[in-house]
Amino acid sequence: MDATYNLNGGFKPTAKRFADLDGPDFFPTPAWATEALIDNERFDGDLWECACGNGAMSEVLESASSNVYSSDLFDRGYGDAGVDFLEAEKRFDNIVTNPPYNAAEGFVQNGLKLANRKFALLLRLAFLEGSNRQRTIFSETPPARVWVFSERITFYPAGAEIKGSGTTAYAWFVWDKDAPSVTELKWFEPGYKSKGHSRNSQILQPELF
């Protein structure tokens, strides 16, 4: 029996980040995907990127917070290595990351304990599905906002040629301790993916939460 599954077929929180090993399973987050988040969400106070990889997301987050702490379970040349988020106890005002897929539920469980203000995860939109998540995460501690991407994110291994488009839909799931316990479904304006995107020249200024 596969120990990573519940009897109903849903993923259990994994004890280790099996999906994030050195090699082809490491896929840095494109900068524009993080820019979309910080253009639409305000982060007051310090911020922890707890699965920082090579710093792709951390470097963008530094424009939203003057105090960004970066760590990862593995050493990819950026931030503090050897920090297992699933075992962490230190609290931060905000926690933002793209978690390993098989550990997403574990990240939600611990992130909600450690984030004083906001906790944001970049996840597959299909994370909304699943009877086990409906009974636990979404019934007990639903996100305040789910920001759906209008454009597909394509993740590439570090150093790979960037071409083509992905087939999986992604969204930012944002838990906000100051927001009502009702989930808003929102969409990012198109244009973040385009090469000429400039954060300072947007025609539409989004409302910050």
C-alpha cells in the first residue's frame, strides 16, 4: 500500500519533500507569476519564502517587503539550506511560497500556524478539488482569496530553453487572518506573462488587499 495516500485516494501531508529532489524535479517559479501576487496583495511586516530554491521567487518578493527570509530543505545556492518547513516553529508576519506538490497539504497545515497575517501558496487550481480537502482545509480554514491566472504558467528545469506553454492551471491561494472566513474567487488581469510587462506602467491599477 502506498503510504503517501489516504484510503480515499487523497494525498496525505508528507513528512519530507519527496517531490523536490535535486535534478529534473526542481522547477523555479517564473518571476511574472510572483509579480502578479505582489501587484494584488499587500504584505505588511516580515516575509518568509520557505521553499526558496534558487531564489527566483525571493528576489521578486524583496520588492514587496524589506525583510524577506529565504530557506529551503535542499541547498540550491540561495537562502538557508536544511530548513524543513513541515517541522518549523518560527512565526512570521507573512509566508509566501510555491510548495512541493506532494507536500502541499502539510504546508497549509503548518503555514496557517506560523503566519501572523497572510499565508500564500502557488498551487494547481485543481487543489480546490478533493473530498478530504473539502472536509478539512476548505471547511475549517478556507482561504480568503483564490487568484486564478488568466495565462498558463510553464515551469522549466533550471537552465532549460523557455518555449511553448504549460497545460496546467495554477492559482495563488491566500489565507488572510484579517479577512472574513468567506473565499473570494478572483482573476489576474492578462499581461503578466508578456515579455514587455512593466509593473510601473500598468493601465489598470488593481485593488490591493
